[in-house]
Amino acid sequence: MTPTETSRASSFDRTLASARSTMLFSEVVRLAVDSFRASKVRFLLTMLGMIIGSASIILVVTLGLTGKQYALDLLASIGPNMVEMQYNGGNIVGPDNVSTPDYMTREDMVAVMDQVAGVAATSPMLETHDNISLGDGISKETLILGVSPQYKDIRNLAVVSGRFFDDEDATAHTKVALLVEPFAVSLFGSPSAAIGRTLSISGIPFTIVGVFKMRIDTFGQSEISDQTILIPYPVARYFTGTDTVKEIFFSMQKPTDVPEGARRILAVIKSRHRPASVYTAFTMTGVLNVMAQIADMLTIVLTLAAFVTLIVSGVGIMNSMLANVSFRIREIGIRKALGATSREIRMQFLTEAVFLSLSGGIVGTLAGLSIPLAIRLFTPFAIPISLWSVVIALGTSVLVGVIFGTIPANRAAQLDPVETLKYE
């Protein structure tokens, strides 16, 4: 045989093998569909576990992503760009052996603004407790915070009524004040009723120009209580007699600038004070990372719980396919007598198992996706949908079909054709 004839023969053999493989696959799929049609109720009940398991995976991942996004948005609203510098200890000992706290100063804040790029706003904070007088003998002890006008944006405050004091008020040392909303309601009945009223702090009259609130619950991550008054920082210095502060707030231009900005701000502050003094830079980045890790872990745990449903449904598929093999022993014998190989028999029953599990996985995935999609279409809530959950659900369905369909397929392939033809 010439080389040309040999090449043609080899090509013909490959074409024939490919055609046989195509016929085998199409025949296996047809037999799987026929088997499903012959026992619809039994197979539908077997698929139910796969449907529930796949839908559970989609919904669990969706709930996890929704909870994670909600928590992160909530925490981010507190101040994702904020860096809060705090004094934590370390005293200065004077010539007379009197130690004084090594607090930060307004000059530290100016130095940071000059040396650290990306700082968008800053505010010192003076904190004091004092009794306020409303006249008619009414006196209440309250928390008074001296801050700059930029404090409103740094702390993401919302003005409920009136206005926030501005740079002109701070420069002119105007005696103006803002009350936190619960305090204004308890004193005057409503936020609007507080505007224009006068209160006295250590005998100095202040005009109430606004009522404010935190935009969201800060989970204790705020110095503002339910009885807090804000006044301009220069005016607050009248009550403390010093410009030293325990806390200074900075706001970076972008959230991505926060980690590096916090490091550089802390370095500048430390360089201006004694080495033994302790300062910390608090940001929301760490809290956000912890919340993200907790949400991810909860999603993983709940997803593993959903996998248990798929495993149980896999056992059901195996039992159903074993029963199916027993019902079709004579059919297997006839196919083997007509020339079907053990590999073809094995492929037939394995395909039926995968077809069964994948069909349940597809129906369950569509059912699981329908709920978040309906919420997104008919409500203003943007429920996140993970394509990876779809891939995981369908991939797991195929894997369950292969794993739990292997034993019934092997049992069918190992049947003796002579014995099967005698089976009644």
C-alpha cells in the first residue's frame, strides 16, 4: 500500500470513529430523555432535591452579598475618608516636676496640612462638659464640642433645621451653637422650635442657629451623644484656656488615600512631640475590612449548608438510578446482545444521572435568580447578583450527577448479558 493510500485509510478510520462517537452521544442523550419520559413523576421527585439545593446556593450567596454591601455602605457613610488622630498618653515633666499631658495643638494640624498631600479637610476638637442655662431656672449638664466648620463634612452630619456655622462665624468668634436633634426635641419640642433660641454656657449667651443629626447609626463610633452641643472651635477655647486638643479629624480626598494618609499624618504628629508620647490614627478602613471578612465567612458557612442539600439530593439520585438499573436489566441485556459495549452502557446511565442532576440544577438556578431579579425590577433596591453563584450551582449539579451516578452506571455496565436476558 502506497503512502497516499495509507494516509487515506487513516483519514477514513478517523472519520468513521468520529461519526460513531457522534452517533453514540446522540443515542445516549435520546435514551436518557426516553428514560425520563417513562418515569416522569419519579424523576421529578428526585430532581426536587437538586432544585432546592441549587436555589438555596443562589439565594444564600445573594443574601450574603446584600448583607455585606449594606453593612459596608452603612459603615462607609460614617466617614470612609476620615482619619481621626487621638492622644493616648505620655506626659511632659516640667522644671518643677509637674507632668502635663503632651496633647496635640492647632500647629500640628497646620503642619499636617502643609506636609501631607491629599488632605481635603481638617477639624480640631475641644471637648468639655458644662451646665447650660435656658432661663426660667432650667439647667442641664451637656457635652460641648468645639469644632471647625469642616467638621460637618468630615463627620457626615445632616443639618435638620437651620444652618451649620461657617468660616465667618469661626473667624469672628460668633457665639452660635448647634444642638443634636434628640437634645433639641427634648428641650424645645421640635428642631425648628430651637432655631433662634438662646442658651447660656458659663453665663455666656449663645444663639442656636441649627439642629443636626448623624446621617446613620454609628454603632458607638462617634463622640456625639444624645446631649451634645457644637460651637466654633475658637469660641470653645474660652472655656478651656488652651489650644491643645486630644483629637484632630482629617478627611482625605479619596478612600484609597486613607491608609497611606493615616500613616503619614501619624508620622508628622509624632515628629513634633516627645518620643514617649503615644498617638494613634483611627480610620474606618480596619472596621470595613473586618465587616467584609465577617460577611464573607457567613456566606461561606451558609453556602456549605446549602451544599448539604445537594449531597442529600445526590444520594436520592443514586438510589433512583440503582432502582432504574434494576428495572431495566432485560433492556441492558438486549443492548449488549446487539453489540453495545460496557463503556456505552456505563455512559448511558452516567449521562442519565448527569441529565437528571443538571436539569434540577438549571431549574433551581432559575428559581433562585427569579427572586433577586424581581426585587431589582419592581423595587428601588439594587440587590447584587453573583454570576459565580450560578457557575457554582450548575457546576455542583454536574459534579453531583457524576459522583452519585458512577456506582449505578458501573453496576449496569458489569451485568452479564447472558444472565440479564434470563431476567424476568
